[in-house]
Amino acid sequence: MTLWIVEKEPTELKGNFSEEDLNTVIRAAYKQVLGNAHLMESQRNYSAESQLRHGNINVKGFISAIAKSQLYRDLFFERVSQYRFIELNCKHLLGRAPKDQTEISYHVQVYQELGYDAEIDSYLQSEEYNQNFGENIVPYCRYPTIERFEECISSLGGTLISVDASQKVWIGKHRQVILYRAKASLNTLNHELKQYWFKYGGINSKFESIDSSQKKLSQLN
């Protein structure tokens, strides 16, 4: 069986950026750090946006401003337990869940001894953050569709044969996705795998031809 998989390219603010480039990064940053929470105009951090626009801070600085804002505190600190706060920080700032209890305990200690801002900085100044996102890439989920597909196949007793990048496709002027072709050996009937994948995998995956997938790219979120 063959599955066409779509993966989004990371959102990065590059040199000589346009206003549209900047707005794309700003939207992606709010969406990632605030966990898709609805953002009203009055809640936007216009001061940090202006600093980013004029080069006074980089994308990492903008991420820091959002995570240290009163809005973030209200949504993800004041209303939840300390453990949940740390779990959400990992998700929003590193693009993954906490690795284990040891990592959670470390961040509990950072917060208790050094305070809220130091807890946020412990993610943004980490080697992991710098290696994956650097100064100007918006953090993103680092548990990609391909890995979920491989786990899906494995859980059904199958084997992933190959994953090949087919092509890059532009959606509009500033958004690019990668189209992969994944091949797997599986005894389960296709319709059963489809239902399993739709439930546990991701919506950015299509059991259809490349032409059909390309036609639907514009519908992807």
C-alpha cells in the first residue's frame, strides 16, 4: 500500500523579509505559543511585534515576549497545576511533551528557585531549542506525521518499507509543504487502516493519487 503524506515546512523569518513574511511569522508564533487559543486584537503584543519588525529582537525574542506575557500566564499558569504548566511549556516552546519525570522535576526546581521568567528562559536558552529552532524559526511540533504513520503501521503488525520526499508545493506565496510517498507492507485491509489513521494519525494525509492530493493542498490548515 502507498500513502501520500503532507508535511509543513518550518516558519522562518529570513533576511530582507517583507511585511507579509513578517505577518506570517507573527501568526505562526501566536498559534504555536498560545496553543491555538483564540487571540483578540486587544490581546496582541504590539510592542513586541514592533520590535521584531524593526530588528530589535529576533523570533526567539518574540517567542519569549509572548511566553512571558500576562496573557500566557493567565491561560497556562494561573489556571492549571504546576505540572501541567511545565507540560504546556514543553509543548509550546520545544514542540514536544516532557521526556520523563526527571525533566519535569528539573523545571519545577527552576521555577521554585528562580521564578517564572527563568522557567521560560530554561527552554528558550537550552541547547535543544537552539539546535532545532535557532534565532529565527518559530517552534513547531516535532512529532511529525511520518513518525505517527510508522507507529500506526507497526501497531497493526506491518512494516514501513520506505519514505521518499516527492516534491515541495507552494500554497500561496509564503507557505510551503513537502509531499512524501510512504510505502508499507500490511495485511490489514486498506479501509481498516484508513479508519485507524484518520483517528490516530493526522488529517494532512491522503490515500489517493498525487494529483488528487495536490488539488486539496489549499484546504489544509
